[in-house]
Amino acid sequence: MLQQTKEKYIGSLFSTFEEQLNHQHPLYILSHQIKWSIFESAFKIHYSGQKGAPSKPIRRMVGLLILKHLRNISDESIVEQWQENAYYQYLCGEEVFSQKRPCSSTELVEFRKRIGPEGIELIFKESIRINGKDGEEKEAIVDTTVQEKNITYPTDAKLHEKIIEKCHKIAGEENIELRQSYKRTLKKLELDRRHRTNPKNVKKAKKADRKIKTIAGRLVRELKRKLEPNNKRNQDLEIYSKVLSQKRQDNNKIYSLHETNVQCISKGKQHKKFEFGNKVSIMSTKESGVIIGAISYEKNVYDSHTLDQAIEQQQRLTEIQLEEIYADRGYRGVKEVRGTKITIPGNKTTDTVKEKIKLRKGFRRRASIEPIIGHLKSDYRLSRNYYKGIVGDQINVLLAAAAWNFKRMVNKWRNSPLIDFFIQLYYSLLSWTKAISISKKIAIS
């Protein structure tokens, strides 16, 4: 027993970090399949060699973004788990096991802002390349869904209460003395609004709601009078005024004070009539299910109007001209976009049996996009978007799609029986070339 322990200790003492890992682990294989030099050359323009403190390695930051969505965890969690997981560290380019934190969670936020949607799209492009020929099919399927924002369900009463809180905060920060704070009045109104579903309290609750809206309007107008014209707070007060003046049937309503671009989208779901976020389009290959297009839209556009941007992104990333795209009846009104035929149920009548069978198979296969969207929401952080603003909407959907493509190959490598043989062959050849180079150096010396 002592001898075995001694041999194990000596073996680990003279072995490298790479040799201690399982070379058949999917994350180990993934680290060798990704072309990290692409990110190094593309993102180096965002850094300066003369100014500021030394930055974190680009490979580490890109690896952390991939792992975050691959494992469906937050910025804080991925930073903590990185310290405990050797395969996470190897994927991020570490040569020895580190017990230090790779970075702070806020540095991930700043890195996403620095590279922007264009940099995240480069990660998505690399995830398509990893899938090889599976991502080069000439037929695809497409569908849209809603990426919900991280906001509470909006009601007028909630927004009016938040406006009052924000106004009190602005007054405190700008040293403005309000004519009246209404704090005692608001406490009484909160009591009146309780049990509003009870028929006896409906009128009292509605009257309290109107009073709270009146107080919010008074505070906003008072701050507008007392703030200087060039103060940045005036932009917030304009938003508050718009919220107070908007009606039920108005267009372009504001549903959140901190996310003013949120749209109210109805997809006809029985269990969820309205969703608050933004519309996204997902395009995948017809047979293999590789996501080749993921794009976010600022407005709630009609489904068929999303195809032009979706196909343009797909052609830019894959450099492949699709022959046919299968879509549902929500895309009615288009037959061809950018040289790609759009096939929709009921759009085309055929006479030959062969064409009818082909169409039936295509429409059945079109339904496979639905579970892909379901997995993106449940497993890859598409169900609730925690990133801020329109840029955050674009970044979240691209990272979710990239994680899906990476996870698809991770599952393949985990379940493939031939992968062990090829891995052993690869590393035997690698050790053989290293031995030859060492022998040549010795002979030269």
C-alpha cells in the first residue's frame, strides 16, 4: 500500500497538468477543437499595451462565457466553480491548476460590453464550425419565440409606486427639499388597497390607486421645476411623465422603468397570454438540428418580416446559400427571400405524389424546432434575460445558441464509441513527434 502511494505521488510530481486530465473528457476535447487564435486576433483591438493594469487573458474570458451558458449558471457561480474544476481551467487555457479566482463577476460584464454583439457573434460562428458538415445543410427550419426580460409583471399601480420611490431618491441625491413627501399618506393608501378582490373593498382600492397616481405626478412636476435644465435626471423624469400619461390602448407603452425597450408580445399561448421581452428568431438545419441563425429584434415585428435579417445573418456566418426553409403559418405572405425558397403549409398545391410526400416530411420535420427552443429556454438561459438593454438582448440569444451547438458536440464526444480510439491515436502521434524533436535537439547539441 505504501509503495503504491509512493509511486502515485512520484507520478503526479513529474507529470504536467494536461497529463493528469482524462483526455476523453468532452471539455478536454472541446478545448482542442476551438480555434482560440480567432478570438485573440479579433479582440486584441479592445486592449492597450501601455494603459491601465494588465488585462485577463482573452481565452479565459471567452471560455468563461461559453461555460456560463453551457452549464446554465450566473456570473458569480461560474467564477466560483472555475476554482474547483480542472477541466474548466484547462478549457480556459490554464497550464497549471489554480486556486485563485479567474476574475471578478463584474469583469465578465465589462468583457461582454467591450466585445459587443459582434464579438459574441464570432463565438456563435465558431460553434457552428465545430459541428462540421452537420452545419452545412442546404435546408433549414425557422421559428420565432419571446425572450422574456428580467422584470416583474407590469401593472399601473406597481409603476406608479416605483416612480414615487425614484422621485424620493432623486430628491435625496440632488439635495432638493420637497414640498411634501407624502409618506404618511402613502401608508394609509396602502392599507386601503389591501383585499382589493373583496367586493366591499373594490371602490376603496381603485380610489387609492388614483390617489397614488396623483401623488406620483405631483412629485415628478415638482422635480422638473427645481432641477436645472441640463441635469441628467430630466431624462428619467421624462420617462416617468410618459408612464403617467399613457393609456390602456396606447402603442409603444413603457412596461418597466429600468428596461424601457421591453415589448408586450402575445403568442397565443393558453397558459401565458402576454410575455414581456423581445422577439427572437431561431434557425436550425433541417436534419441535424445545428443552430445556424439566432437574431434578436427590437420591435414586435411580424414573423415573415424577420426572415430577411435572419437569412442575411445565416449567409454571413456560414457562407452557404440555403435552398429551402420550412416555416409555420405565422410566416404567411412570403415565398422567397434572398434566393431561398420559403415553404409554408397551404402555400403550395402539388399534383405529384413524390412532391406531396416530400412536403409532408418537411412539415413534420419543421416541428423539431419547437423542442430546440424549449431546451434553449430551460437549459441555456433564454427563458429570462438578465443582460441590460437592447445589446443585452442580442448577446443573450447568441450565447444561448452557441451553447446549444457546443453542447451538441459535447454529447457526441461523450457517447461516441470510436472517439477513444482516435484520441489515443492522436496523442500517441503527438508524443512520437515530441520524442523525434527532442532526439534531434540532442543530436545537434
